Amino acid sequence: MTETTPTPDVIAPVEADFQTGRLVTIAGGHAVHDTFTAFLPPLLPRFVEKMSLTNTAAGFLSLFLQIPGLLQPVIGHLADRTTLRWLVVLGPAVTGTAMSVLGWAPTYAVLAFLLLIAGLSVAAFHATAPVAVGYLSGHQLGRGMGFFMVGGELGRTLGPLVVVSVLAIMSLKSMAFLALAGIATSLILHVRLRGVTLHRKGAGDPIPWRTAVRAMRGLMLLLAGLVAVRSMMMMSITIFLPLYLTEEGSSIWLAGAALSIVEAAGIAGAFAGGWISDHIGRKAVLVFGHVAAPIALLLFIASDGAIQIALLPVIGFTLLAIPPVLMAVVQERFPQTRALANGVFLSISFAIRSVAAVAFGAVGDTYGLTTAMLIAAFATFGGLPLVWLLFRNEPADDRR
């Protein structure tokens, strides 16, 4: 990296200790926030039926939710210089409201607009909250990222169950009342994080963003490759699993429940992946995830019935053990520009996943969702050489 004058990172106050109370608060906000973003996959069959959408058009709905993530480097750059606490605080309220009123959308264009609003809120929340978690984690960054990811996975576990349960007794329009949960969560975050300043302070001039971005290029290219090779598999499970199962004859309730099983296992995977990587190294966890997850998906495709159900938690655990490790690597490599680096990484991830959602839908339209899933599984193995490149110049203890 380019040599720069260190600038101390401060977050009201900086401590080496793991600040459990504040981390649980942010993780809880993340859980509620991502509960709402998890509404989309189980709703896709409804929108496909209501608006006569193709799988490609359904994939574009995910794109509208993801594409505002491209703004995360800008948000992160600002977060390195000024407090953006309100972006964390307001995230659950704005995202929750936009996602809860999707049922009122009369046309595809209005549906896309609401998803763009939710996507902007998602981008702002995820560009700032993980950086706060990093500062509050002290020397246990992997564990802290695990806490944060557990919140997100808990939300994505509850989201499908919440929405299919509400739709079992109410209409699409009636689920608008769920926005109250997001508003209440924002109020709690405002009270609990009142003393937390989500920005950098200290002596010395901040690093120019162009200099910082140039220093990040090598690492970000490798991380982009890792995200790319596993993005199709991520989309196959987190977006298209309900559609795949309903096409195979499952009910919408069972399809939503299957997604929740995956996400529930992802909670354990996210926490274990981050925590274990603090002790045995980031590289070992990444290698494990890029081998075990695609094997589990291939077995899932080849089986049915009880065996398929048994494989769902394996897929969730191994697939979701990877993200907290990658986020820890980003913040460790760029401690002076954590928010900017986090924003660049997440924007790359959001962009790649958005394209992958559309690509997966297009492959599914042309060759069938089963073939698309097979391609996704084999592509994930391609991450193994990239993991080796990521750590090739690291010492034996590759945790830092």
C-alpha cells in the first residue's frame, strides 16, 4: 500500500475491548433492517403471477434493490470525515417502509421505484454500520463482523417467515402495517447510539480518496473475483430458491420455510466463520467455504425429499461463513480508511450480485433453474486459486 501518515481511528471512545452492548444494539438493528430486505424472494412468485413476469424480469427486481449499493464508496468516503450516524439510525425505518408497501405497487415501474428507495437506504446502512462494528470490536475483528453478520442472517431468516405468515391471513396491501417495526427500531437505535460518533477523528490530514483507492486496487480486484465466482450461488439460494422449489411442486409456504432454514444455518455460519478465522486464520475459513458450499449444493440438486431438507442447513452454514471473513480482511488491510474501503468492497459486491441475479434468471429462462444452479455450484470452486493469491504474501499467521 501507499505509505501514509497514520491517523488514529476514534469512535466514542476507542477501546481495545470487545464492546458487547453496543455491538448487540447494532446487530439487532441489522436484524430488523434485513428482515425487510428478505421480503423480496418469497414475494417474487406473487409478483410473477400478478404482473406476468419472466424469470429475467424477476431478476431485475433484485437488481433495483442492489444497484444503489454502487454509491457506497461515496458514503464511506464521507463517513471517514464526518458523522453519518443518522444513516444507521434511519435505515430500518426507511427500508422497512419501502419494503412493506410493495403490495400497493400497481405497476412494475412503481415496484422498481420502491425497491430503489429501499436500496438507497440499504446502501447507506451497510456503508456505515460495519465500520462502527469494526471500531467497537477491538482486536477481535472477525468476531465483531460475525456479530454483525449474525444480525443480518437472523433478519434474512425471519423475513421470509414473516411475509409468508402475513400473506397466509392477509393481502399484499395489508402487510404495510409491518413498517411500524422498522420505525420503532430506528427510535431504539437513536436512543442507544446517542453517544456513538460514526466518524474518524484525530491529528493529521485525512488520506486523499484517490490515493486510498489506488492503494486498494490489487486487493479489491482479488475480492471482486471471489465475490464473482460465488455470486451465482448466492443468488441461486438467497433469491431463486423459493422459485426453484415452487417449480418443483412445493407450496409457497414450504418454499419460504426452506429459505428460512438456509438463513437460520447462515446465522451459525456467519458467527462461526468470523470467530474461527480470528483463531485459525482467514485463509482456512475461506478455503473451507469455497469447497464445502458448492459440494452441498450439488448434492441438494441431485437429491429430493428429506435429504434435500437436511442439506439446506449445510448450504446455509458453509455459504454464509465467508462474508464476515472478507469484511474483516478489508478492514484489516486498510485501517486508516475503513469506511471508504468498506464502501468500495460492498459496492463491488452489490454490483456483481445485481448482475448475477439477472444472469441467473436469464440462464434459468433459457436452460432451466436446475442447470443454472449447477453452473453456480461449479463456478464457486473457482474461488480457490483466488484465496491463495489473496494470502500468498502473508506470513504463516494470516489472521492479520
